[in-house]
Amino acid sequence: MVVSASGASVETRCPVCDKKNRVPAAASGIPRCGHCHAALAWIVEADDANFDLVAVKSSIPVLVDLWAPWCGPCRMVSPTVEQMATQFAGRLKVVKVNVDEAPATARRYEAMSIPTLLVLKGGKTVERIVGALPAVQLRTKVSAALEGL
Ligand SMILES: [Zn+2]
């Protein structure tokens, strides 16, 4: 799964029909396949300039991945994070934030160590996961946060 630079849209493949689609970094609804209308995985990058627009004001819950390219544990969790965008397509938006390029956002969410994962609902932090948990535990925590457990 390729994440664009903090541009306006990202290319992704439909999990149902495999057609290529472009999804916007921010939108009022959820991205759907232009061919079969299935909900698409929504993974975008954000930085200090657009974090509020892309994550805080998101129409659906957001999984924020605060990471950095030099962080080994971050690379361990990122495949699971990206899979969850497909698993929870239409219910969860994944926003990747490179803390080196978004120092104000890292400070705002007190990301003292990375990876730090946040689940935001309506802009409020409802779950906070610090460190590289095993995939099963990550999925369980994110799923529980989505269900409001
Ligand atoms: Zn499709």
C-alpha cells in the first residue's frame, strides 16, 4: 500500500473489484469505488499543516499512526495499521504522521516514544497505544475503540 506525500489524493485498489481509485485526503463522506461502490481503504498522510482538516475534522473515526522512517518498531506495526484500513473500510480512516515532519502534532499528542497509535472519534482521543503491540492485540484494541467498548 503506497501512501502519497501530503498531496491531495492517494491511489488505492478496490478490495472487491481490484479497480484503481483515487481517494481524497479529506472528504465529508467515505471514499467508495467508482466501479462497484464498495467502501475503500482510506490511508493518507498528514503533517502539522493539514492534521486538523485530515484527522481531527474527519467524518469517521481515525487511526493516527505517529511514526518515523528510522523507527524499527514503527515498521513492524505499519502493515497491521494498513490492513486495518481495509478490514474496517468505511468505518475507519488511517492517517499516517511522520513525527519528524510534524513536530507540533507529535507534541500535541505527547508522542514521547513511537510508534504511538491514537484512535480519534470526533476529534477526541478514545484510545492510545504506545509501542509495537502484536497484530492481534492492535486489532482488538482498535476494534473495541470503534465499537465504543
Ligand atoms: Zn470496486
